[in-house]
Amino acid sequence: AAAAVATLCTSAYIYAALILPEILAFPTFMLCAYTAVQALAGRGRRWTIAAIATSLFALGVRSQLAMALAALALAAAWTWIVGPRGRRLRAKWSKTDHVGAALLAIGAFVVLNQLASPHVHQWASVTQNWKGRIWTLGLESGSALAIGLGVLPAIGGLASLWVPERRADPQWRAFATYLAAAIVTFGTYTGVKAAYNSTVVFTRVEERNLIYLGPLLLIGTAIVL
């Protein structure tokens, strides 16, 4: 309840009076996040189906919410890797095996990037020619989000990614994993979009594309406190 009230006090609130996609996209992502955390916490097949269904539905609300589906996939992969099945698979691995697996993952990313680049002009243009702007403009957008939330909620939200005393709590693990994945996916999207816009239209702070992280960071702060 406190996080919900605090969300209404953030910079995202100014969009409520405007005719923008965020009006529907914002609560839609919150529903995606809720079902995703429940699914990642191992609440059962119904929650898993609900998480996938809501993430797919979100694509029709706003294309940017493809990052919600990407966050779900990334969080699910990490949950499996560090979970019981993943640990059993890696139990007999040597250091060389771990290094080899890491190199294979990097190689897979390089291959996927090469396959995707011809079909996504914005991604190809920015990643090949303006890599520095992705970091610069992406971090500027993140800074603007932190100012809108307040320094304490921003720091508290990030601190919630590592709370050792809650390590045995599946709900916390699911939340932290999904929050981390959402930061990666939405952060990447924002950085790429801002960098591309700077080459064709204008250079501006794209905090608008990160407001979806606000409630999650506020909940994280509540967990830490």
C-alpha cells in the first residue's frame, strides 16, 4: 500500500492527465510484474501461464512492453540456472567447463545480434556506430528516474537486489531476479532509443521509458526497510 501511494507521487503521475500510451501501459506492466514474480516464486503452472499470457497481451498495449516479456524470459533462465536443477547440472563441472559455458553464452549473444541487426535498423545503427551514446544517454535517463523517485527509493530499490537474510525466501528471490532483469531490458531499450533519436531527430533524456521501474524500486525499498 505504501509503495502504491508513493508511486502516485513520482514523476510518472504527470502522464495521468495526458492522452499517451503510458496511461494503459503502466498498469499493464504492473500486472505483468506481479504475475511474473508469482510464477518465478514457484506458485504453480497457472501462474506461469498467467505470466506468459499477460506479457504477450502487453505487446498489444505498447510495443515497448516487449521488454516485460524479455525480462520474464531472462529472469526465468537465471532462476533455473541458480535453482536446484541448474545446480545439479553444474555440480560436476570444472572451472574449465564454467569458462566454456560463459564463452558459449557470449558467442550465442554475438550470433543473435548478427541475426537480429538486419531486421532492426535502430539496433543495428546504434550498436555499430554509437555505442558510447547508449551508455551516456541511458545513464542520464536513469539519473532522471532517480531524481523523480528520490535518492533514497532509488538506492533502496537497488539495494533490494541483495538482501542476504532473505536468501531462503522464494518470493524475495523471484522479485529480485525480475527487478534485475527488468532493469537490464528496459535500460537497454531506453539507451538504444535515446541514442538512435539523437542521430535522427533530437537528443533528450528518455526517462519516460523507465517509469515502469518506479513501483518495483519502491517495493524494493520497502523490503530493505
